[in-house]
Amino acid sequence: MSKMIHTTSTSLQLPKRRRVHHTTTTSSFHIFNHLSFPSNSKSSSINFPSNDRSSPSLCSNSYPFSNLLPVIYRRSPKATLHHESSDNNDVTETSETSKTTETLVLGLLFGLWYLFNIYFNIYNKQVLGVFPNPVTMTAVQLAVGTFIIFMSWALNLHKWPNISRGQLLAILPLAVMHTLGNLTTNMSLGKVSVSFTHTIKAMEPFFTVVLSTMFLGEIPTAWVLSSLVPIVGGVILASLTEVSFNWPGFWSAMASNLANQSRNVLSKKLMVKKEESLDNITLFSIITIMSFFLFTPVALLVEGVKFTPAYLQSAGLNIKQVYIRSLLASICFHAYQ
């Protein structure tokens, strides 16, 4: 019966051309599949083939572009999976590269920290060896640090802080401890060797534990206490065998430990309010500036104005050498802090 319908439909002549409206519910393959355009007939005719799978379609060889359409309308699942796998690999490689970069930067910062610390001790010891005025040198180092901080703010290397009166009052004890710690370190370096000063300063963890217990209520564990035993024993042994040992240098270094660790503990105790908390760079900058303004009058009263070219020349010192090494020591001090 389908053959009869097909034969009848092919012989049917339409008296006038009829516009056919096609719905959009069928796919592109079925639209092309249901239309035929005979070229030898004078009048247009429309064939309505059956839904048989054997009917002509775009997949047949009668259409030269039929082999291209599956590529256009279909996407290979394997290609999609390969694309997603490539994206995941790119993300993983980027994450690994970022972690490697962060590790290298952290290692570089540790190296610079040690380097600046070493050169600070070298230049500072050289200056104090010929210019034994630790109070003046402390004021000079704070002055250079203050200048560096203001320049970094002026050049927008770090944003200007918005400090309230409450924050300044909370930072004031920290600035006092910072000043005393720097002063006593310079006093110790002027009295004993650099190695012995830093051997004594290795007891900072001991002072941290004691002060944290007293002011913060942090009870150390047995493991922490046991780790302090070799530190204390090593300092005692080094003190007994140190050639340049003297009590002023020893107690100055111990006072430096007490002052520096008091600053750290007080910063935890006083800077606890959210509105008073500052980032580390801003906090250290404010501490340095306050220390400079607090200590400079004291330095002028105690040692007077001695860091002038006239005074250095009268003392028979190389003015240029003293100034350059004092500047380098001050820059290194501010950098490693």
C-alpha cells in the first residue's frame, strides 16, 4: 500500500504553486529528509515519503555535503573528556607553580633576614668600637628608620595609617620596650664580642615562656620546658668560657632579652581589640616613630650632640667611614626587624 501511495503522489500535478509551512519541531535531518526537489519536472511537486528507515536521507551519497553534517551537529564525547582533562591539568600545573614560587620567595626572605642581621652586627660593632656612644647610636638608628618609614608612605610603597588616640596609647608601652631593647643591645655590643652577645640573646625563648606565663596565663607543656634546658645550659657554658666576658655586657644582653620579649608579649595583651589591631608593618612603623620621638631628647641629655663632623674630627675619627657604616647599620637594623 505504501508503494501505491508513493506512485499516486508522484503523478499528482498541482494546479498552482502552494506555499508549505514547516514546523520547527523536527530536527534539521528530518526536514531535509522529507523534501525533494526534482529537476526534470516542469512543475514543482512535493513527495511525502514514508517513515521507512530506507528512505533517502542526508546520510546517503546523493548529498555531497552529507558527511560533514555529523561533524557540525555532533560533538565527540572523547574530545569533550580530553578538553576537560586538559583544563584540569592546566589548573594543577598553575597551582603547583604558585606553591613553588611562594616557597622560593619565603626562602629568599629568610636569607635576606639573616643577611641583614649579620651585616647590622658587623657594621654596628665597627662603629661602636671607635665611637663608644650606644645612646647616640640608638638615636641615629631610630632616626634613619623613621626617615625610611616616612619615605615609604610618601612614595605610596605602603599606605598611610589611620591611627586613633586609643591605638597610640596601646602602642606606647611597646615603643618603650622597643627602645630599651635596641639600647641594651647596643650597650652589650660595645662591651663584649658579637658572638657572645647573640649567645646570650639565644635565651629569648626562655623569657618568652616566663613572660607569657606571667601576663598571658599560658602554661607551657613539659616538652616546651625540656627544650629550654639545653638553651640555658649552653648560655651558661659559653659565659664561663668567654674570653671577653664582663658583667656589664652580660647584663645588657639579658636586659635586651627581657625588653624585646616584653614588647612581644605586651603586643598580644594590649592589641587584642579588633579596632586597635594593625598589620605588622604598620605596627612596627608606628613603634619606630614613637621610639624616635621618645628617645631623642633622652639621648641629647645623656650624651649630648656628639655625632657631628666637628666632634668626630676632634676625636681623630674618619668622618666619612663612621657616617657610612652608621647609615648601613641603621638600614640593616630596620630591614631585618
